[in-house]
Amino acid sequence: MNNTSSTDYLKTLMLLLMMYISFLYVYALSPFRFSRFYFFQYLLFRKGYLATLTGPISSLDFLINLVMLIPVGVLIASLFKTRQVSFKRVFFITTVLGFILSATIEVSQMFLPRVTSAIDILNNTAGTSFGAYLVYSIKSFDPQNIFNKISLLMKRYFFPILLGYSFFITVIFSLPPLFNNFNNWNENYLLLVGNEGTKNRPWEGNIYKLSIFNRLLKQNDIEKYFAEGYSLKTGTGISNGLLLEYLFENLPVQNNGSIKESLILNVQAGSQVKKLPKGNGISIRGNSILQSQKPPVTLIKNLKRTDQISIAVWIKPQHLKMVGPARIVSLSADPGNRNFTLGQTQDRINFRVRTPLTGINGSKVSLTSSPILNSWAPQLIVATFDRGEVKLYFNGKLTGNRVFNTSFYLPLLIRFTKERYRIISFCFTLLFPLGWFVWGFSSDKFWKRLVFTFSVLLPSIFSSLFSLLFFQHSIDLHLILLSCVIFFLVVVGGLFCDLLIILLNRYKLS
């Protein structure tokens, strides 16, 4: 075997091996919240060591752990088969390496909220050994020929693969803002004030004014709204997009907004709702509720047209012990189904909005403010939502801002609901192969490989700029930072891979 062919063969094989091992560690240990607390839980479990070691066993877990390390065995055995190393020796090496790899994962999981299992180690080790057996049992399998062909194809079509895959990732990263709309809003829900429709999330206090806009209120709009107070209709300077407005001057409560739909709020039977003696406003006590006579279909259609909502409400809570959150205003059916909810949890405000990505309860976009509420004076709460960007204002000042953007929503597109399978795993799956492809096949010169590897950052940068330019969202720094970490891992891992190739060539192990 000539030196160039040997190097290409080794580089391709080592890149695949290092990349697969990296995937194993990321998926097994993410989100990397290591703590001694979890380790001490094992130490305190005095009477159940066997259960702790074996963990819960199922046929699916057994199969997954058996198959998971077969590729490692295949790649390690392929490294030695061309050298014509005996099967017994290779079988021993792969078994030992598989045991070490699995054991490090399981021991590390003792410091995570995960279940450590000795049976997993046995299954992983058996899978590695079986991978080595496959390589040697298939006589026609020629690792050098196969991996040289892979290397040749990667080099020949380097730029089309680089551009095509980078474009694919950029498109995927840009999807979440497009899906953050109100298309899945239910038009059969009622507008509720002071409680959930099931009357099990009561809010108590005084409410003076409620306004709902189908546009994003800016800082200067909110400052003007705050300066007007709660006793007057919203001025023409900021009334654009004002769909509903309740001044709570009388009971039932009339709508003074721009839509023609009659949405009178009626006090339901058994509710303790009274008109305040001075000026506009009502007091809500006990387990009470006001609700619209019919679903606000026109309101929902207008909100769907812009996919933006701003809710402004003047309130004075009765006390700061309410939880649930206690519903101030909600467009919902019950605690598990809503279009939006603005509620109170002790001295904090909670805001939820339903989109195709947040679920029918809107809980995946739940933003809770810092402690801001008091029970001794009227205060203005404004909540806005614009395709994943949520803001909360208190008395005209911004108090909470979060962009539930690509780095938050992306895993939800493929139903990665468990926390450990969130953005770290998903971005690693998309970006890491791109980095290893560039590092392994772009050039033999170090500086060129380093420059090309910066392409790992481009999908995050371009998708963040897309959200900034088209939706005026803040730059998704979390996604860009994660891409920088992956870039660093690719470079460090690539250098380690290059060092191994030098050692293998020097000691003629290929």
C-alpha cells in the first residue's frame, strides 16, 4: 500500500471512528449537568445496590445498548484487518476498548440524573466485540478499498457537498420563526377574566383596564399607554391595531375596541365581582370568573393575520400568594388547552402563547417575570409576542425579554421533548459532521483546513441574521456560542486524529 493511499484510508477511518465516539458521549451525557448530588444518591442507597447497578431493564434498552457500539467494533477491526492482525488479537483489543468506552459513560452518568447500569456495560461491550466479528467473518470485506473510495468521493465532490449541506443546515436553522404563528389557534375558546373555564385557577384583585392589540407595541407606545392611566380610552396615537378594550365601567363589561364583534364579558353565577365605588374598575374575589358570551372568532382571525399580540392590563392583586398561575386574562378551555394566558404566580407574571411549536397548552413558550408585583397600588402589565420573541413590561418599563428562537424551538420540530435531547444534541448532530467533513477532506495544509472549518459557524450566523432582518429578533447568541464550541471540538479532535495517524504510520500499524 502506498503512503498516500494509506494516509487517505487512515484519515477517513479515523474521522468516522472519532466522530461516532463523540456522538456517543454527547447523546449519553447531555445536557452535561454534572453534580456530586446524584453520586451521593447512589452512596445513600444502602439496601438496593443490585437494583442501582442493573437499573430498569427492557427489551428495547437491551437491543439499543447492544447495537449502539457495533459501529465502534467495525471501525476498530477495520483498522487492523488490512494489516492482517489475527482475529483473536483484534477481538481482545476491541472488547477491551468497548468496555472502557462504555464504563466511562456509565460512571459519568452517576453524576447525572440518569440511571447507571452494569448490564448496559455488558451489552455495549458485547456489541463492540460483535462488530469486530462481522469484519473478520465477511471475507470479501476490504476496509482499505472501501474507505479509500469514500475518501476519493469526498475530495472529488468537496465543494458541492460543502455548499449543499451548509445550505440545508441554514434552512433548518431558519425554520422556527416561520412556524411560530397562530395558525393552530382554536376558535372555540372563550375569553376569560379572573379564572380558568374550569374555575380552578382563580385570581383575586382589582382590574381596571384591559386592551388587546394585533400588533407589537413598542417601548414608546407602552410609555404613552402608561402615561394615559387606566381611566380613559386608549388615545388615537397608539390605538392602531386595538381590537378589544374593556374599561370595566359597568357590569356586564362592554367592548370598546375596533372590531365590530360584540364581546360582552358576563359575570358567571356564584362569582364575587363588584363595581368599584370610584371611577372604572371591578373587584374580583373568591372563585369568580367573567367570560365572553361566545368565542371571539373575529378577534382570533385578526390576530392570525399578523401573528402578533400585545396584551395590556391595569391590575391590583389582592395578595401575592396566588399560584397556578392564577388567570388574569385567558383565551382558553381548561388548564391544558389555551391560545394565550396572562397569569400571576405569587409576585411574578406568567405569559403563555400557543403556536404549532409550543403545543396546545403553550407551555413551551412560558415566560415568567422576575418578582415585580405588589398588592397596594394599581400597576400596568404589558405582554407582547412576535413569532417567538416574548417581552414583559411593568409600569412602562421592560422587565423581561426572551427570544424563544432557533436554539430553543429547533428540537421541537422533530419532537425532541426530553431535555437531554434538546438543542445540544440536535445542533451537534447537524454541525459536527460538517466540521469533520471539512477538516478531513478540504486540504492537507493545516491553515486551509482551519479556515474551511469556520464554515461550521456560517449556518448559525446566517439563520440569526435572517431572524434579525425579517422578524427583528435579537441575535441568537446561544446558537452561535454552541457553534463555536462545536468548532473548537472539531479542531481539537481533528488535531488528535492527525496525531494518531502519524503514530500509526510511524509504527506501521496500517
